[in-house]
Amino acid sequence: MTANQDKDIFAFEEFLGLRNTVDVENFEPGDLNAALNLDVTDAKKLRRRRGYGAPVFGTAAHSLWSDGDNALFVSAGTLYRLNADETYTVIRTGLDNDHMAYTSVGGRVYYSNGQQSGAVDAHTDRSWGLPMTTIQPTATQIGGLMPPGRYQYVVTHVRDDGQESGAGIASTIDLSIAGGIRFDLIPVPTDPTISSKRLYLSPPDGDRMYLQMVLTPDSEEASVVDYRHGTVALATQFLTAPPAGTILAYFNGHVLVASGSRLYPSEPYALELFDYRRAQPFGSPITLVAPVTDGVYLGTEGQIIYLAGKDPATWVFQPKFSVGAIPGTLAYTDAANVDEGQTGLAAIFATADGICAGLSGGSIRDLTNDRFRYPVTKVGAAMVRGSDGIVQYVATLKGAGTVNNTAS
């Protein structure tokens, strides 16, 4: 700030950005109480923010998301794909009109709105995983050559793309003498994508089950009269489709699903199979799941935690801040934009105390706490963009607000 030749007139030569952590009368030169559509450059100068005109669609939309190849949004309970020519295509109807979460792996998009889930594969909707089969057929002894003993058995379902369901507790039958087994009342699946059923059977008095036969979806009975020790062991027992969640993320071979106050990891490199016993409980609803190279930043309504390690089974919990994350405000940028010399990606997100950056190794930076704190809000949206050499984290919060309590 320099004094002008005219009395009591000053020229401000540097601007430090918005500030709301002190009263206006205690501002320092360069602090701003309000800034609308302005950027503060690295040279501490102000310039008009550039923007884009948004196409107006003939529908009220929300949950717009893109991974660069796929773009999806929701309107009135319908999931749409946004095409490159700004037209849109129906993917799935009949959904609750709640906020949708997404994550993409290998060109396949998984989605969930806390009540319903699915997957978009080659622009076509399908189920995400298959429910565990819990109703097993009845079994009776018939004539045959199977040795006496106790046999365990289950039936699983196989989708037309090869995905197999899990199975619940095995049923058993005891053969008092050599004989065979007749299976009746084998449940017929209602899902039209199920292409076959698999019957698994243990050896006599064995503790593992092996594939014994493949059945058509409408088969209701089958018989085994000469036990054949299989080579394909049942690998999906007690596994099932993911729970519906409000936040999805991919981390080191696992899809992570936040549902309420629990975080569910998929089986490693089996993104459609979940063991609910592996859920990680937290004290309040989860509001942030932000994977980085060697761990995951997790936010709740009252704290930020770093889950250190590349395997969810061996995560080490490291509390970071006793302030909650604002849902929807996660975005990523090159870690070097936050700290020169850092590699990988940095997770940027908003809390009630301001903007934080989470780096690999559990190093977290509070970027704005000494200058700017957000108003209380339940949800927001954010992105990182580059503009004329400036890397910007831009966040918008849903709720009442004024220009002087909106930051970017």
C-alpha cells in the first residue's frame, strides 16, 4: 500500500485474498472482505476470473460427474449419460432422486446413492455384484457309490459375464452307508442376467467344497451318485454384493464404500465381492474418503483420520484434525502444487476450518485456517483447474451465504 498525492487516498499494490478470521476493522493492507469473480495471482494482483457459459438442459439435474471418458448425472430418479455433443442418454430409471456417488476402474463406472447401486459397463447398466445365495436346496440319500460321511453343499449363481455370487452357510447331509445325493427345490433366480448355477460339494467329512456340476438357471433338481473330487474350490463363501453407499473410491485394488459410519472394502482385485465382516466402524457418518498413494484420508462429521497402509486389512489409524470434512468437496491435484518436491497426487478438501491438502505419508496441510473459515454447511462441490498459469481449487457450498463468506 502506498500513499497517493491526494490526501487520505491510498493505492493498494498487493492483495492477500479473502479473510474472515478477524473483524474487518482489524484487517491488514491487502485483506479482502468480498471478492466476486476475481483471481489473486502469484504476484498478489487482482484480475477478472475467466469462465464458461453452461449449456442449459431441459431437465433439473444433479450429481454431475466425469472421469474424462464417462460423464453421468441424475434427474428425477433417472441416471443419464452426458454425450460429447451435449445430448444425453438414459442409463437407468426408477432410482431414488438422491445424490449419486461414483468411482471408475478400468473404464467401468460403479455408482450408488445410498439406497441403490449398479455399474455402467460399455455405456450399459448392470448389477454391481450379485446377492449371496442363502436358500439352499434340500438333499436326500439315494443309491450310488459315494462313500459314507457328512457332505457339505452350496449352490451359487453366475452372471452372463462370469461374475459369481457368494454363498451363505453350507447345508449338510449325512450318508450312513454308501449311496448318492438327490438335490431338490434348487432356487431359480429371477435375475435374467444369471446364465448358470454351480453346485459345490465337499468330500466326505471334508471342510472345503469343490465344484461338482454346472446347472442351467431353471434347473430345480440334480443328483450325484459317484463323488468326483473337484479341483475348483469354492472361493466366494460369505461374500456378497456391496452395500449401498454415499461415497465410493478406488484404492490399491479395492473399491471402498462408505455407508453411514462404516467403510466397506471390496475383496482385493475382486471389486464386486464384499465381506461385510471386514467393515471399519467410525464414530459418526463418513463424509470424506480420499485415497492417496500409501493410505486414505477419511473424514467424519467431527474428525479427519489418515488410514496408513496399502492394505485395508492392516490399516493404521492416525487421527489428524478434530474437525469434520464437508461432503462433496474432494478434488485432486499434483502434489507438487501444494509442496514443491512432492510426488503423486494431493487430496484437497474443505472443512469448517478451511481448505486442507492431504499428501502421501499422512502429511496434511491446513491451507487457509489462519485467514478463512467456511460457514457451517452440510455439502459442497469442488474442482481443481488451471487458468493462465494459476492452479486453483474452486469450491462451492450449498446453503445460505453471501459473497464475503464464499472462498475459492
